[in-house]
Amino acid sequence: MDYGILIAQATINGLIVGLLYLLMAIGFTLVFGVMRMVNFAHGEFYMLGAMAVYVFTVHMELPFLVAVCLSFVVAIVFGSLVEWVVFKPFRHDELNGMIATIGLAMILQNLALIIFGPDPLSVPPVAQGVTQISGVYIPNSRIFVVFFAVLVLALLYFYLKKTRSGRALRAVVEDFKIASIQGISSKVYYPLGFGVGVGLAAIAGALMAPLFSVSPFVGAAPLLKAFMVVILGGLGSIPGAAVAGLALGLIESYASLFLSASTADMLIFLVVMIMLVLMPRGILGKGEV
Amino acid sequence: MKLMASKIALGLCAAFIAQGALAQQDTLKIGALVTLSGPGAAWGQAMKNAAELAADKVNAEGGLEVGGKRYKVVVIPYDDKYQANEAVTVANRMIHEDKIKYVIGPLGSAPALAVQPLTEKNGVITMTMGFTPRALSPEKPYSFRAVVTTAEFSQPQIDWVVKKEGIKKVGGLFPNDESGQAIAKDLQSSYSKAGADLTSEFFERERVDFVPLLTRLFARGIDAIELDGNSPATAGLIVKQARELGFKGKIIRTGGPATADIVNVAGKQAANGMLVHSVLDPNLPSTKAYMDAYQQKYKAPMNGFSPSFYDATNMMFEAMKRAGTVEDTKKVRDELAKLENFPGSLGVLNWTGKESYGSNQQLDLPFYVAEIKDGQEVILARCNTKGCQ
């Protein structure tokens, strides 16, 4: 293999993983935008999405796409409910709210552990085979996943930009006080914002379930990556998360191509630290916390 | 009331004393100093059950006949919780209070090394599963091992695989910690002795996306992947992703039974053709008989490490018979070490280890190279420490 093909392969790998980070991070930043608090349970919703797909495809034998859509709906409903029941008292008490998300994360993880056990579960692959484009190998299952990740992002863009409810949600993210003066109800948009945010995490988990294995512990790594992406992109900034998500995926991929995996992992944290020192507001953040 | 309580207590004491006296007359106690709780409990159970099945067998024949006396064999379990300090505590109780001289266990390396000063000093024969090379030495004459470790099986197995598959360049993926680094180092020397080259990549244990690492390995033109030392789930993920990337070469796992989990995670199709280390041949009549007996008594699938401890317990019994005593463990130990071509459930067994440890206290068990076909292991080669066929 020559270097051109290798770099092309690394770019494709990086973009695919970057899209996953992107989905996670946009959900994360939405929740932060609406509720002004870091959701430490975000990774557990990724895990729930993956578990839901496992249950829908393996136990109920539904088609994969139906399973993904169902797990998204389940996550939005469950997420809104959780916001309404658990986080309502913390709406203007961000620090305690954050601690409540840690508790929620532990409860969700341990519930999954009780129900599904600690062993990894496998979701059947969505597509077989591999596509070869001038020497670059792309597994068909990943093309499938990328296609749907892009579709979800397009739908999200349409929702946030064009629909009334989406615009209202953005207004809440930008400035809740001014939004509420305009008649946007917090009763609706707090739970909805949280629901859509964690729904995106669930869809990321659902799409990744057939690529990786599913277990109660899969949420931790994506949470960390989403956190890094959001910090790099600027807290609360959706375009920032998009740029940073793809960039992080690419940096990781190139780094592990040229360096050993452990060095690459270290390098990524180094990049995040340097970014924080040089651009403390993130790539596109406005620096309001 | 008070009087009655003290009467009951007195009665109980008397009963215990009577039982104790009886025990000294005609029972032989075997200790199962293994891990019975927490991770590792599956192996501990398998070892304890093996000793119990061996005891059941001699008891059914009217007891173990040694030096003209018949002994009823009882197995007493001790839980070391896979911890060295816990192992020492229970070993003290076992040796000094229960006066046990024959032990199946300890399971782990750390507990094994921790209890050896005690067992060696008191002449207690142990049969460990600990993989550490320090578990056996001429200075520890009472310590034996009833499983083959990486040191025994990796070289013959790798020689055979490299020759059969014509492998030149192997890419290894290992977790970046003490055990992963140690395994990579051992395998590297085995592969280079066999005439192949192993390049290793290390990653953090929680990693799930192996595509970048695999791309890097494929760029070096590897024709096989080595997955020893990875947890079953991680190995399954690597198999799945390597096949998704269009890798056509062999995937090898030298050691660590994990086939069921790998097939579970990777799927039957991706796992097909994988070459794995296997500890038993379920088609061998004597092994099959043991597996059936196990299934019948414990109603649970048998762990692969169980039969060798059944054989080891039987070898101890044979050594006691030949020594004509159960009290003089020095004599029993010598007879045990002298046993040759012992017919066990796993085949014909001998002792080995002179070259690696300085004395023959390592059981020379057969092992197998198996290929995964449609989710099941199919045996390709039969091996012992001298080589594979």
C-alpha cells in the first residue's frame, strides 16, 4: 500500500468516526444550551440506544431501520420524562443538576447491568461485504451507518432551521429569558430540548450497535469524546460541534496511522489542552457559560 | 433454660469430638483452596468439582485403599477470593486446624505464590493453576501444576501454525498493560523461533474502534493477526472489524479459551476459519465420559480446565496407594513425581518441566489447535509440549 491510499483510507475512517462524535456532541451541546448544565448521563443514553436496537432486532426481530427509529422515539419520550420528573427541581440550580445527571448515569448503567448482564452482546451486521474505491476499503456496514447519520443530521438541520418548534428550541438555546418573553413555554421546551438531545445520543448508539458490541459499559468512551468535541467546538455551539467532531475523528485517525495507538490517544488530549489554552472559547464558541 | 443450653452445647461438643475421632480413623480430607466468589469463580468451581468427582469415584468403590486401610475421601472447599492475603488466612486454617495435607489449588498466581511458603514448610502437596513461572521450582518440591501455561503451549502451537499456513508476517493487537506487554514479548520470541515476524500494536483496554490500528497493520502487509491476551469481547470486535475491512488472512488466538464469546460478538461468518488454542478434545471417549459425569452431577456446562484437575486428583490417589501411606507426604510426593504414562480423562499423562523450571512438576497435558467452523471448534492438530501433529 502506498501513502496516498493509506491517507485516503485514514481520511475515510476518520470521517466515519467523526460523524459518530458529531451526533453525540450535537445532542450534548443541545442539552447544555437548553439547561446550562453538563449532562453526565449522555453516554448512558448512547448505551440505551444501542441496547434498544439489540432488543428490537434480536428479540423482536424487527428490521434494523425500524429499530433505529423506534429507539430514537423511545429515547425522546424517556428523556423528556426524565427531565420532567428528575431535573425539573434543578432548572435554575445547575451544579446540583449536574450531580443529579451523575446519579442518573449510575442508575441507568446498573439497571442495564441487572437486565442484560455484563457480557457483551452482538447485533447482527446491517450489511455484508466491503466496497473498494481505488484501493480504499470501506465496509458496507459503515457506508450504511454514514448514510443514516447524514440523514439524521439533515433532518435535524431542517427541524432546527425551518420548523416553528425547532426555531423555538434554538431561541431557548441562545437565550432562555428573551425566548420566554416571546412566549416560548419552558414547560414544553425544557423537556423537549433534553429529549431531542439524548435522542441524538441514542441514535448514535443505535447506529453504532452493529459495528461494535453492546454492553452496559459502552457509554463511557463516547461521552468522553462528546465532551472533548463540545469543549473544542465551544460549549453550546452547534456549528462548532460539527467542525470539532469531524476534526477530532480525523486527528484520531491520522494520529493512529502514524503513531502507536497509545501515543495517539495521548496526543488527542494534548491537542484539546493546547486548544483550551489558545482558544478558551472553542473554535466557534461565544464564551458564555 | 440455662442448664438446658449448656447441656446442648456439651452434647454438640461431644458430637464434634466423636466426629473428629472418626474422621482421623477413616476419612481422607482433600482441600480445594480455590476462588469460589467474584471473577474467577467459574474456574474455582471447575477445580473443586473436579476433586469432588474424583472423590465420588473412589468412594463409590468403597473408599481409597492405602496401606491396607480404606479411606472415605471428602473434599473441603476454601475460598481465597483470588486474593493473596485471603489465601494465606484460609491456608493456615486448612493446614493447622483441619490438618489437610493434599490440596487442589490455589487457582491464581498471586495466591499460589503467597501460600507456597506455608505449604512447603508443612509438606502439603498442592496442585495449582497459577500461570506464573515462579510457581514451580526444585526448591518447592510439594508444588505441582495441572494446567499447561503459555510457556508450554505457545512454541509448539506457533511452530505448527506458521509451518502449516506458511505465515511470514504476523500483526499482533494487545492491550497496553502488564499482561498484554508480557504476552506480546513471549509470543514475539516464539514467532521468531518459528521463522515468522510479529509486529505488535498496543491499545487501551476500553477501545472499541480498531479500524485505524488494523489499517496500520494491513499497510505493513501482514498475513495473519494474533489475538492472544485480549478479553473475549475485544477479540471478537477485532475479528469482526478486520473481516469488515476485507482482511482475508488467518486470525490466530494462541491461548485463552474464548471461542463462544468471540463467535457471539463477531458472528459466525466473521469467526470462520479462526485458529484457536483448545484445551480438550470432546470426541475423546475418556474426556466425553468426564464431561457427561460433570453435566449429570452439576447440571452446568463444564469449564475447559476441569478435567485436568480430575486427573491430577486421581494421580494423587495413585501416588498415595503406591507410597502405602497418607501421612508421610514426602513419600507420596516422590511417588507422585515418579508417575509415568498415567491414564487420565485427557489422555496419557506424564510430568515435564525439567528444562523450564529445573524439576518435573509440570503436568504434560495434551492440547489442541482448533479451527472455528460455523461457530464450533474443529480440532486440526493434537499437541503436547514437544510438538503438534
